Amino acid sequence: MSREFDPVAMEVFSNRLLSITEDMGNTLIRSSFSTNIKERRDCSVGLFDARGRLIAQASHVPLHLGSLMGGVQAVLKTYATGDMEAGDAFICNDPYLAGGTHMPDISIVSPVVIDGAVQFFTANIAHHSDVGGSVPGSISGAARTVFEEGIRIPVIRVASRGVVSDDIMRLVCSNTREPEERALDLNVQIATNARGTALLESLSDRTGLGKVLGAVDDLLAYTNRRLRNRIALLADGSYSCTSYLDDDGQGGDPVAIAATVHIAGDALTLDFTGTSGQARGAMNVPESALRATVYYSIKTLLDPNLPPNGGMFEAIAIDAPDGCLVNPRHPAAVGARSITCNKVARAIFGAFAPLLSDDSVMAAGHDSIPAIVFSGERRGGGPFVYLETVGGGSGARADSDGMDAVHVHLTNTSNLPAEALEHEYPLMVDEYGLVEDSGGAGQHRGGVGIARQIRAMQDDIVFSIRSDSHVIGAPGVFGGAEGATASLIKNADGPDREELSSKVSHIEMKAGDSMRLETAGGGGYGAPETRAPSALAADIRDGLVSRENAEQDYGGPFVEQAVLTAEGEMG
Amino acid sequence: MFRLGIDVGGTFTDFTLLNTEAGSAIHYKLPSTPQNPAESIRQGIPKLLAVAGIEGKALGFLGHGTTVATNMAIERRGARTGLVTTKGFRDVLEVGRQLRPHLYDYSQIKPSPVVPRRRRWEVIERLSFDGSIETPFLEESGAAVAAALAEAEVESVAVCFLHSYRNSDHECLMRKMIKAALPDAYISLSSEVLPEFREYERMSTTVLNAYLGPAMATYFEDFVTSAKALAPNIEPYTIHSNGGLMTAATVRDHPVRTCLSGPAAGVVGAAESARSAGLPHIITYDVGGTSTDISVVRDAKPTFTSDRQVAGFPVRTPMLDIHVIGAGGGSIAWLDDAGGLKVGPRSAGALPGPVAYGLGGTEPTLTDANLVLGRLNANALLEGTMPIDIGAARAAIENKIATPLGLETDKAAFGIIEIAVANMSRAIRSVTTERGYDMADFALFAYGGAGPLHAGELALECGIPRIVVPDAPGTMCARGILLSDIVHDLVRSAVAPADSVSWLDVCRLFKEMRCEGDRLLTRDGVLRERRTFRYFIDARYVGQNHEVRVPMEAIGQGDFRAFLKGFSEYHTLEYGYDIPGRAVETVNCRVQAIGDVTRPEQRFSQDSRSLDEAMTERRSVYFGAAWGWLETPVYRREALPQHKRIEGPAIVEEMSATTVILPKHSAALDGMGNIVIEVGL
């Protein structure tokens, strides 16, 4: 039993296994049809061992970290490996029945049979742009139950011995608004696993199955050991932080997310006791999405280059009370979980702050994923739906200001260029820029938010938004100031200017009406009066901080001095 | 006649002089002079002429590759630049694609734009997506901005208005106003630098062009003047990132196109050398001290991309698709606290360098592992001019790696090589599978100092059946310059549903671009019979946001069906399927205007010495646990006879590189000076 740990073989096989996931990821992205998978890369692939432990993952969004695991475990619960054959594939998406993260994320899991037994699973998950339900795109903040969020797929066998079931494909695709694209992409997902399976078979052929399995054990043990070493360096004890959503999507009071990290030796538990009850709307976080959020946070905080695999997950325990926002009861809606996930990350980062050295602490960022949706008729006829998630400021750090205008935490998705948007839809971008005075003041300033103002060029455009941080700003650290909150304003430049709330839907727009979203800024790091005068003067010259605000945050004499010094240096 | 290729790298400037009558080549190397990049050229040419024993007027061609622009961007030594854009959009340069550089590591931050916000101005004007005027150009606001630019004393200005790729009128108006206020400023218009839609990428490319413009113009003037003084009969060329040559006039307007100049020349040279060796599909594998460049060549054509970053900023001009991996001879081997053995990404570089070089390096590198295992010759490095301390290298590997892991030193050293190869292999596999290629169809073209040293293991790991090591692998870039054509890449955006009506617009655009191509080649002095034009249309299915590049034989009114057919074919080739009946949209029209520059041939002598005569020694070399230490013949490359089989294990040494031929591999020198190794998978 006591096989010796072989560091060279482990590193070599780790590269070989990652190559397989990268090949699968390339296949999935290259061959898929929809922009969501191909351009936004809202998909992930992974390899698992026969026990359902993740071996390697190619993930393009942290929100998918470990989220394939839910699907694979559901497959193992539903079917005995003895009943699986080469060429089989299973499909699932349901957060309650099959470990899904929300309905649009459909997983395909395929067993890899070598020497007559299931040795591995190949798996992938992709965000489909529509899976039916009450609204186009299948995500409605107002949804009360998963039944409104699209077709529910428990674990079912979609392919047997290499033959895809037409019946099941028709059933699934007919329940979506774009059946042709769904079918194309689902077939690509199945083919992606087949590609991974062939590569695993060939690797095991070339080197022997035993060597592959040995290296897998070494890799998981190594990863576990490496993370436990990081944890062991932290002081024992319990540390808590609470973050808030502005509301639960149906109006009302802020909703608390309480995170407590317990450290005991090299063991780490994240406990969400104290978190508010589940939301009435779709802001709830199902188990898979919560795990992804926790894994993302710990990897980022303790070891950004830690390989994401089962060895990492085994070192982390998660506890969330039944029926709370981050462990909702069936059939609570979960479609809009991503904003909540970012606020969960804020609470975890906050809880860790006293455990880390001052120079690895980061102030809170905008910690939201505001999604704006415009829909209506295209210029040439036919419906359109344009969805975009907008970045904001990230938190300041010990060594730098926060980044301006970025996605933070669980997503990192690019924008649609104004020129592409205007070609495609009867809309015009009036402004796309930075929000002045939105970064929290400090020795290092929080990143600033984004202003995106879009005008309807024809009548009957319908607008919806899921956003947050319109009420509660990003806290600073060590005396750094809070970042500015987000806002949504209709007709910002007109006499009928009107501020709207963060989660409104079905707002009618006439030709000439505009919507202006200003996203939140990040929190500052350190006391404002310790900021380098030249950095403050540069912010003022660049108009990122107004003189007036600077005087409030940094004090009049300090600003005066900074500006004078900078002018002197410039000659 | 003599032809001269010069590659100005960050550390060295390489010269290759080819005697076209005799087919013989001379290689020469000088340290680069980053303070004044043209200086190493000015010094080198007379020295090289003296070595060759010829006069400057015997030179009939001079081409040069340079990384001066890239280094200037990385070190942020460009001009004081201003940006003028449409009202509401001055921060586009800063927002970019709203992405953070690393998913988990927040210490990696976005680079700040080369034009700070205080030098970015907005003008009241607005075009619609179809190029029509939504808000007319407000002269007063243009004049105010021109005055502000003058007040700010900028040296160069980038102008980028929304949708200007459809209508450049407002940008041209703005240029006039800037010229009036700042007669000496270097001005770049986005409608001229890159008339392609998607504002951030167009703006970024234009800004970088303006940022590099003034200093590059000075450098080129310097370079052209000194080159002409030394060699009166030549019109010096520069190679651009797409692997083609351009004249000094083009470089002055488009300095941003030189960003990948040197490496691109290497790939062109590799593609051309491999083609003449009968190998149209290759993966180029150029290993240096700190990094490795790889690229894919299919059907003797390098792969292009317009999706590259320079110093963290997108540059959308067409470039050869070269991927850089942070692994090279100087990569450091280290242990983490969980018992993992890692190689790189940290590198000992030239200083302190590998432990064996005795220049202060204390951490074992890939080069140290190669020395300890006998793969690199301790006496022959740089022809014996560099003292090597193998004992120190061995001790470093033993103390820092082998003992803590409980491994024998040989095995630990070999583990370092295996891990470095595994890292590189993964990167290569990712580049090829991204495009859906099967590596069994490729040969590995290994060059740079350390490419031929690891090519055997790499080919085995990747499943590549054959390796080619060209003559003088360390000078591929300078030689590639002698094998390039003049190339102008032209592009116009034409986003429209593809139908027989819009096709007429496409035809008109191509006609205009063809005329422009002719005009440019005329300016370059290329004779009509030496001109070739290649046509491409970027297109996609309606609803997609990514394009497929469709090459077209011709673009006339009757070619619409051929385009649709070509689109289906290329969509299938690229993505594995097509969707018959689904509407197609055109996005960009592209023309490559090519001026054929005669390719000289290098010839290799065919004497019939025996292998034994080429052998310099036998030494013990370690080939991994399966083989252990083997007595291995070592050959001098210059003395190798053609077409004589060398069965591995064997080592071939030359001035600039060492080739390792593994046990069971079999090699021979072909008639073109290449060592071709059969891997025998």
C-alpha cells in the first residue's frame, strides 16, 4: 500500500492531465455556437476519478470552481458504476435534484471505462443563454421558485454506448427559446467529454493505468498538504464578518450574510450561521454555488496558484443552516445567485482579514455583478435580448490602489463594445466611462466604478436590471474610506430625471429615453492622510477625485500642499 | 551580390550575410545598444564587411528586425501623447474590456494606459453605426481641444472617434485642427492605423502607434541614414510583426506594426527552411535563456492572429501567432513546502545565471541539469571561452533538490528536465488543440540556443514524429529576414448581412483596397509582375460574435456564391460544423498586397567524409532511469556528412547550439543543412 510519493511523476502527470482538460476546454469553446460559451467562456471542464474526486479542471469563471462536482456526485448517487458503459453520457442541471448551480448551467458527465471498469469521469458545464422559464435568458430576480426558471433536468442518461438519445434531446431543447442552438451546444458538450475520454485512454495506454492512478493520488495528497500548510500558519480561533445585500430582490431591508472562519491546527471550517433566511426572489445560493464561492475565496486568500482539485476541497469544511440565503430549501429560486455569491466572498474576505498579515489584506470591492437587460424589436424585425454584466471598482491593497472598472470575485466577463452593440441593436451608448469620486479614499484609493448610459433609438424597448450595492458601499480597511454606492438613473440628462432601484424589471423606454448605471467603487486601504501627495495630486489632475471631495476626505491643507508640490515638480 | 539580415534583439544584435553567388553565409553577433538602438547596426556593418572582405556597395539588400518598439512600450519610454475621442468615451482606454488580469491573484493589476486621463480629450461629434452623422462635428469643441493639446505640450496625438472606420471625415477634420495648433506633432488617426470596428482595440492600437511614433521615427531616420552611408545601393527594409517586409516610409506611419518584428522573422525563416526540406507542417520551437517562443505553421504558411497584446495592451494589427512560454535554459528548479518540485517561472537569466557559470547564481537551473547529465559539454560552451564549474552545479542540485526529496542526484537532475519538458509540452498542446490540429501531422522545428537540446523529449511527450534542427539554430531570426516578402495588410470593416445587394458594397471596398495596395507597392518600387494580392473576408453567422476568415480567389460581382461556399468550408474547418441555411454576416474585408523579393538560396557543401571523421569524442550522458548513463558519440556539426544515418544516442555540437539525439531516435543531415531526426513513435 505504501507507494512512495514521486514528485517528478506527479508534476509530469499533473501537466498531462491539465493538458487533457485544456484540450477539452478548447474543443468546447472552439466548437460551440453560442456567444455565451464561445466568447464569454462561461463554461468549465474537468476530470474526476471513479470516486468522484476532482483531478483537474480548466475553469474560465471562478463561479464554476468545484461546481462540476455536484453533477458528478449526483450521477454517482443515481447510478451504480457497474451499470455504466463506455460511450454513456449523463445530463443534469437542477440545483436541488442534481447538484446544479442554477438552471442555465447544464452539465454533461461521461464515464471513462478502462480495463473493464469505470476509472474516471470526464465532465463539463456550460451556461446556456436560455433554458426556458418565465423570462428570456431564464434568470428573473422576481422568480419565486425553480419551476419558473426553466426546464429542470435531474440526472438522466442522454447517451448510451455512444448513441445520443434523440428523445431526450428533443424534450430538453423544445423547452428552450432557441432549440437549434441548444442542440448544437449540447452535442458539442457530449463530444467534448468523448474527446477527453479518448485522451485519458491513450494516456493510460501509453504509461499504464497504475501510473496514472498513482500520480492522481500523489497530486491530491500534495494539494491537500499544501493547503493545510497554509492553514496551519493561521492563528487558531474563530473570526467573523457580516456583509449585506441591499434587499432580497423583492424590496425590504438589507439581507445579512454572516461568515465565520474556524481555524484549528490545519483544519478550516466556514460557517454561515447568522445569515438571513432564504430570499423571496432568486438571490438564493444553492450548495454548488456556495462551494465555488468558498473555494474561490480560499484559493485567492491563501494560495492563488493552488491546483483546484479534490485535495483542496477535502481540506475545507462548509456549514450553512438549512433554509438560509446560502442553503435554501427546495423549491426556492436561485437564478440570480451570482450577486449574492460576490457578497458571500466579501464576508469571507472580511472574516479572514484579522488572520492575514496587513499587507495581504484587501479592502472590499464593488462586489456585485450588475446585469442590465434591454429587449425589443431589432431594426430589421425580430426580437432581441441584450444582456451585459458591468464591472466596478476593486478594493485597494497594501501595494496599490484598487483597479478601476473590473469584474471582481466570481466572474470576469468582458463587455460588449459600443460599436458592436450599436450595430446589433437599436440602442446608442451615450457614455461609457469611469465614475469620478467613487473610489474610497485612503493611503491607497479604492478602484472607481463604471458609468454606462444607453439610449433607446426606438419605442417599445423594455429594460430590466439586477444590481446591488446601491444602498451599502464597499467598506475600506485600516482607516480607508467606503467606496461610493451604485445608482440607476432614467433620463439622467433630462428634466424627467428619475432614480430607480437596483432590481427593477419591465421598465418601458420610448425613443430618446436613456438608462444610466453607475456601478460602485472599491473601499480604500489605510488612513487618507497617509496617501502620497503626488498620488492624490495626480487623481485630482486626472479628475478621478474632485477637489471638493478631496478636501472632505483628505483635509483642505493636505490637498493644498499636495497640489502645490505637484505643480512645483511639474515646473 | 550580398544580402544582409540584421536582428536587433534586447541583448544581442545578430547579422547574417549571404553571398548569393556562392550560396555561403557568415554569421556575426554584437551586444545591442539599447540607449541608441541604431548604434549596434552602425558598428556592426563595417566589422562584418571587413570579415567578409567586401565593400559596402556590394550589398544589394538590407533588412532588419527589431524589438525596439516593444521594449519602448514595456519600459514606457514613448512620447508624451494626447488622445482625442468622441464625447462620452475618453475612458474607454482605461476600462478596456473590464477584465482583471488574473482570476485569483489581485497583486497582478491592469497596467495604467500610456496616456493618462488628463491628456484624454473629448470632442462633440457622433457618427452612427452606419457612418451617418448623428451629431455634427462641433468646430468650437475641436478647436478647444487642439488648443488644450498645444497647452499640454504633447509630442504626439492619437485621434479615435466612434465608428470612424465607416467614415473618417471627422478624424480628418480633427487632424487639420491639430496640425494648425501643433505643426510638429506626430498624429495617428484610428481610421488610418486600423479601420476596424470595436472601439477599445482600435483606440489602443492607435494610441500605441502615436506613443511609439516620434522615437521610432528618429531611430529609423538614424538607421536609414547610417545604412545608406555604409551601403549606398540599398533601400533598407524592416520586418513587421506579420512576417513581411516594409519600407522606412511605412514604418514611420505605422511603428506599432514592428512590435513582434524579430521573432516573426524567425518563424518566416523556419517556415521557408522547412518548406524547402519538404515539411510544410511544423511547430516552431525557439528556446532562449528565459523564454520559449512557439508557433504553428501549416502548409508552409505561418498562422496569423490579430488578437495580441503588447505590454498589456491590445494591438489588432495582423501578427504572426507566436506564443511565449516563461521557460528557458535559465529557469530555476525549486521545492515548495509540500514536497513539490517545480521548474520556473522564475529565471536566473544572464545574471546571476546558472550555478555552473560562476557568475553568482546559487539556484539550480535547467542548464545546470543539462551540464550535470553530460548533455551539454562543459568545455565547449561558447567554444570554451566560458569556464564551467560542473561540481558547483551538481552540488546545488544535490543540496537543494535531490537530498530534500530523497532522490539520487542524477534522477533529480533528470526530473528537472522532465518537468521543464512537461511544462513546455502542455503549452504546445494547448496552442495546437486550440486550433484542432493533430500533432502527428507536424514536425518540430527546433532553434534558439536550447531548442535542439530538449526537442527529443518534447517530441516524445507531444507525439510529434519528426524533428528538424536548421543550420546555425541561433541565427534563425536574422536569416528569416532574407527570406521575407514585402507585405501590406489592409482592412476595412463592412458589418452587414451578406446578400447579393451588400455584396456590391463588398466588391467596391475590395476594389478600393486593391488600388491602395497597388499605390503602396508602387511607392515601395515593386514591379507590377512581382505583385500578388490575397483577399480575405471575415464573416460569421448572424447572432455570433466571433468571425471566421475566408480566403477568396477573387472578389467580383459573380463571386458571392463562392464566398458563401467558402464560409461554410472554413467554418467547418475551424469549428467542426456549419449550419446550412443560417444567415451569414460579413464583418471585415482584408487585402494582403505582396511584393515578391527574390529569395536567395544558401547552398551546403556535399563532401563525403565519414561520420567517424566528424566525431570529436565519446562521453557519458544520462538518459533517464530507463537507460541510465550511456557512452555517447559526440559530433561536430560543421563536419557532418550529408545523408549518413546517426543512430541515437548521439550529440551534435556547434557554436550556437547542442542537439541531443535520444536512444532509439535516428538522425541524418539533409541537403539543406538541416539535421532531421526521426522520433520513431
